[in-house]
Amino acid sequence: MVGLSEGDRSVRAPARTRVGRPLMSLALASMMDEVHAHSGAVYLLSSGEPVLEMAVMAGLPRAFAAPWERVGLSAPVPVADAVRQRRLVWVGGEEDMARRYPRIAVVLPYPFTLAALPVATDTTVYGAVFVTWPGSHPPDLSDRERDHLTAACGRLAVRLERVAEESRPLFPEPDLLAGTTVSDRAAALGTVEAARMVGRLPYGLCSLDLHGRIVFANAAAAELVGVPASSLLGTQLWAAVPWLNDPVYEDRYRAALISQHTTSFVALRPPADWLSFRLYPNTTGLSVRISRARAVSEMSRPASAPGRLVTISQVLSLAGALTEAASVDDVVQLVADEIVPAVGGQAVVLLASRAGRLHVLGHRGYVDARVVERFDGLPLAQSTPGTHALSTGVPAFFDSRQQLEHLYPARNATPDGFAAWAYLPLIASGRPVGTCVLAYAEPHVFPADERAVLTSLGGLVAQALERAMLYDAKHRLAHGLQAALLPHSLSPLPGLEAAARYLPATQGMDIGGDFYDLVPSNGVAAAVIGDVQGHNVTAAGLMGQIRTAVRAYTTVGQEPQDVMRSTNRLLIDLGSDLFASCLYLRLDPARGRAVMARAGHPPPLLRRPDGNVRVLDLAGGPLLGIDGSATYPTTEVELAPGSVLALYTDGLIESPGVDIEDALAELGRRFAAAGDLPLEELADRLVDHGAGTGSGERLDDVALLLIRARPER
């Protein structure tokens, strides 16, 4: 299971035929009642998959949770986090949700709080529960609520364990949590006398159940919306009234139910009548007051974009996820983690065309990778479902293997061991990008609305894939450029040993302007290290120009201060907006001396043969590229045999929240302790403990150049 290692307590997916839904419904109702929660749901682990499936829901229409009916254990949602981390997850409001779970906040941007807990015994995890409260709930969960929820989930886990052991049959789910009960509707209607009194009110009044269905409407409401009361009853308001069929108005209904706050909107009844709708929610439904509004300008009219809740929320949630994908592999992983579980699939393949053939970009969910490899290299002219979807742009859905083989012979269908498939063409900017193949372990019927959703998701995947393929191409180009500009090896120099390391930043293009070089010159040697600001191809290109200039000025015999001054002048003449720091050394191991010039670069470290390390306090000038008249004074340093110089860029010692002096002192301690190691091993030791490497994230490039004066023999 994702996120749970072999050593963790076991995770069991109860077979559906052995889990009593009445038990879960009653447990959930009791849990919500104890803590005065507004809504909630119970999830169970799916058999044979790292997926949580919603078993029962209470307090809100189940359609509100459509994007999370099936949740992968690795998905960034509270119930999955609760299972992976085996703890209660608390979301304290709208801002907290937007910060920690932005994909949920995009679909449900309303004020509410949420708690998610694992349903588990000491040895086994069965699933998870979430409950929500309106936005009026305090931002913190009380100890009483925490204790009640934890105890209730523990009791539910024990009951599920007993049900599983006893192999009880599945009972039909009662009307308790199916939405509005018979008693709810009776309460909404009230007594006959109350209904007569409401009918005489001068403004419109109607009552909606939790699913938005109209259970009562007075005569004034029917007259105002222009639809007979008999046609309103039993229908959703936005379905019965065509000019209210707009997701913006439906959003107000959702906002009222989830936040339990009064909401309102103004809508235009064609041709020119503006009506005001005010929604008063409670836990059984909503009361809607309808009245005439004063004239409203056309600019306030919401854009018409009819659509159903499931489609809107599904697309919004997954669109938010796909915007996070940078590389092609990221897209494949997100489709596998987010889309495949949501639509009930078990595997996915992403295909693209290149040079007239089909190529596999990535896949997940296949036990035997050789099955997928049969797709790779297929000519586009060959008749297969994948090539047909790619070449025609028309999706194909196959409910069963028989249906697939009826249209495509077995040799062309490349059977993969699954029983149903959706072949979605990926069209971006009007051209085919590839094909997404969703595979299902069991025969699967694709109704019209599901086909529409899958086709829409294919468009989102196509856009993400197009961006990712462009990113990967730029990434390869950038790294190729940087590899060409940095030295492939360091020139051997008499009396000296050298080792170097370069680590790119882990954000952006993973390319930057850090550079280093070692140059032999007339019996002595020159070393240089520098850092051009920025992490892009421009910085890398300028870095290459500076490195080449330093080599040229060194070769013609310029002194260190002149090399720096000439390079500074060149950088200004190039007209670049970028600056660079630089440290240049003229090394003379025969005399045991080094002459150094510095341009705004971090000072080097010198480890003496006795193991003592000191920071070299060098004279210097400003960054290169700022002042054309700048001078760069030099400092001469003793370089005794056995001494080691460490030249580095600021990425090795700078990280957020860490004082640079403390980081430099720590680098010095490690240098002193490990300085007798072979240089290659010492270089690895120092960069492995540099800034940001412990977390796996580097905000800046890291370059390190070590130079050791060989001990006298």
C-alpha cells in the first residue's frame, strides 16, 4: 500500500459482501450527533487496490463529494493523509484548506472545518472517516470533539472487524443517510394550516431538500419564476427554471449547505425582470425567499455556462492537480494517482507519436511491463485502438474484451490482461499530442455522462502533457548546454590534486550560472570559481562566456587582478543585466604560494597540514558587471604541502532560516574532520552536508572545487 511499509500494521480492504452498510450509517450518524457535525462520510479500503472508496455519506448530497468518491492512498486529501499517517487530520477553515489542500479548496471554496480520522484497530486499517462543521465552528478542534471522534472510529473499526470475521451479507442501505428522509420532508412542509398561511404571503417562498429538489412552493414563488407550482415540485430549481440553469446559481446552493450561512444572488428573468433569491439553510435543506429586485446592470449578470455539479467539480479538482505537473513523468504519475482511482480504473498508459510510430511515454498499474512494451514502436498505420484514437482524435470506449476484439483482431488489439478500456485522444492547441489509455480490471459500462467527463479530462491531460513535453525538451537542451560549458575533467597539474562537484538547484530548470575551472599556464596554474545570478539558460550561457574569457586572459599571462578587471569590462561590454561573483587564484605549488583576487564571492577555506581550518580574509572588489572602473586587489596566501583549499559557491552554505556564519562554521568543522580523505571522497562528504541537501531540496546551485598541494615525498 502506498505510504505504508512492510513493517507497518496491516491494511485490510473489507470485501463488500461482508460489510454491513447499516452499521456504518448508524455509526456515522451517531458520531456526527455526538460532535454536532454537519456532514460526514465513511471510506473503506478497496480490495486489492491502494484506494479508498466512499461507502456512506450523510448531511450533504453525495454529488458534492463526486471528485473524491474513490481516492488513491497517495492523493493529497485529508482521508488519505489520515490513513497514511495513522492520525487525526484537522483542517481549521477556508484558509487552512486553501493552504494545505488547494485542490479541494478550488472545488469547495466555502467556509467549513473538517476532521479526518483512520478507522483502524491496533493491527488493521479498514478505512477512514471525515466529518465537517459549518464555518461558524472555532478554528481549533476541542479536546471533547477529538476524544469523541477517536473513540467512535475505534468502535467502528472493531465492529467492521467482527463483521468481516462473521462474513455477514451486505444489507441494503437504509433511507437514514440517503438525503432527505420522509420525516424531513414532512417537517419541511409543516402542517396543512402552516402551508395555507405561507401560501398567502406576498413574496415567493419555496423549500428545497438537501439535493436541491423543491418540496414546497407557494403561489407567489410560482408566479415570480413563471413556472406552475405543480411543475416545480420534485425537481431541482435550476432544472425546472431554464434561466436559472447556471452553475453560478447552483454554487450559491452549495455554499449555503456547506457553510450553513445565508447566501443570496440576483438573477434575470427574461426579458427584463430581476429577481432576488435568498437561501436560508439548515441541516435538512433550505428555505428560499424570492422577491423582485431593483434594476441591476447587465455587467452583474453571471456568464452562462450550464453544467452539472459532478462534471464541474471533477474537472476543477483534476485541473488543479495537473497544473502541478512539470515533467512527462509527473503527468503520468498524477493521472495514475488522481484520475485512474476517480474513474474506477486500475491502470493507465500515455502514448505519443514520433517519426510515424507510437511510443510509450509512461505507464502505471501493469504487473508485467512487457505487456506495455508491445505498444512501443507500433507504426501509426497499423490498425489498433491506440493509433486510431491518436490519428482521428475520436475517443473509443470498450466495455469488454469481446467488444474490443469484435472491432480489432487480437493480434492488433495488443491485449494487456484487462477487461475494459477507454482510449482518449489527447488534443492540445488543435493538434494530437498523444493517447491516454485507461484500463479496467472488470467489464465496465461507459454511460454517456461518464464518456463526456473522460473526454473532458483527456483535454486537460493533453494540455498538461504538451507543457510537460516542452519542459522536458527545454530541460534536456539546458542540461546539454551546461554540460558542454563546464569542464568534463580537470587538467592534471604538477604538484597539485583537484576535485570538483556541481549540483543544480532542484527548482525551475535545474540549471544555473555556477562555474569552476582549472587552467595550466607557464609552469603555474590558475583556478577560478564563480556564480552568475539566475537559474536559466541565459545565466548558463553567460557563465560559459565568463569561463572562456578567464581562460583566455590567463593564457596570455595576465596577472590575477588584471584577469578580474578584464573579465569585468567584458561583462559590461556584453550589455547583460546579470551580475557575477568570482574568485580567481594563481597557484605556485613549487613556491608554496597562492595569489588570489575576489569579486564579491564567498571567501575560500584553507585547511593546513595540521588539520586547522581558517576562512581566508581576502581583499576584493565588487561583483563583475557593475562598475567598469572597479579594481580587484590581490592577497597572497601560503600554500604549504598537504594544505587543501576549498572554493565554493554560496549555494553550499545558504539556506532559509540558517545563519550564514553558522553554516560556514559547520562547513569548516566538517572540512577539518574529513580533510585527510582522498579529494574525491572529501568532495562528496562536503556537498552531501551542504545547505538544503538534507531535505532533498536545493534553492540554489552548488559548485565546489578542492585543491590540495601534494605533500613533499
